[in-house]
Amino acid sequence: MGWKRAEERTEEHRLCRKGTQKWKSNGAIYDGDWQYGKRNGFGTYSLPDPVSGEYRKVYSGEWKNGKRHGLGINFYSDDDVYEGHWYSGKRDGWGRMYYVDCSTYEGEWSNDLPNGQGMLRLANENRYEGVWKNGKKHGSGKFFFFEKGQLYDGVWIDDVPKCGKLIDFGRENAIHPTLYPMPQIKLRNPAAVLKEARSKFLDNNEEDTSQHFISSTISRQWSDL
């Protein structure tokens, strides 16, 4: 058995090599590790610029069975850049995305979209921190309006705020503060009212979202074994 395993390791090593391939169809070049005729390991994928002809790096990182898989950086353009985890060719796990409009998303991804806990910081420094589902704000989350000095803390469904509370937050140092501070709530028990309203949305939506991430994570772990 020991000799057999040694032979298998020798064969695997022989089939795992470094090399470069150029595709005639689009001029793309891959330079990196190969195994069994597919991109496996670490490698860089580049495309020629349609005007200058100079090669532009598109992806640099880990590969598995010919697809982006593991840690890697993808350059969609000079200003649209993703760095983080991949699974079978899609952004999956933790990652950070820099967008052309100068906003940044950092957090969990699934199926190539923000899914799970994450933070979106806009160009004006306003930001959202909370739960995402299929690329949209979905579940409990906070939105900081720094230029106005306000904070919304509540529930989102498909990118739309459904219920929550809006309070002053750093209003005295805001660039464009609201004309008047937020008025005091006059409800007898505002916390109970808000809790009841939130439960109508979170019972069905946030629980389903959490279950989706747990089950998808377990599935990925088993598939990699």
C-alpha cells in the first residue's frame, strides 16, 4: 500500500505542472498551475485591450477545475475590482468589492451576489450595515446618514425600509444637518410597538435568509471533501 500511494503521488505530481496557454478566439492568456488539463492551483488570466492590444490582468488567484475557486482578485475594470473568496467561478464567502462610483461593499457573498452580513459604504461616506439577500438589503440593518446626522435602524425587505426608528446621530457635526432635530416620540410604549412591527417581517424573512446561508455553507463544505 505504501508503494502504491507513492506511485499515485508521483503520477499526480507529473500531471500538476506550470504552464501558459493562449486562446485564439479572444487572445486571452492564462499563466499558472495546471492539473489534468485544467487550471488548478494559482494562476493569472489576462485579456488584450481592444484598442492598444496591451494585456490587462483580469483575474489573479486560485483555481479549481478550470474555474475561479478560493482566494483571488478580479478586475472587471480599472475601477470595478473584487478581492475575496470564490466558489466554482462565482463570488462566494467573504469579499470586498470596489465599484466605479467609489462605493465599497465588504461582507458575505453567495452565488455571485451580496448575501448575509455586509457593509456598503457610499462615496459620500453614508453607509448601510446589516443583512443582505440576493444583492439587496433584506432583514435587520442600519443606515447611517452622516451628511445629515441621522441614523435609521430597522427592517429592510428587497432594498426597501419597512419599519424601524430614525434618530439623530452626530447631527452637531454633520455637513448638512436637518433644519430641526428629530421630535421626541410620544407613544406610551414605543419599544413594544416597534418590536411587534419588526416581528411581522423578520419572522418569515430573516429566518429564511439565515437558513439559506447555513445550508449553503454546509453544502459547500461537503462538496469540497
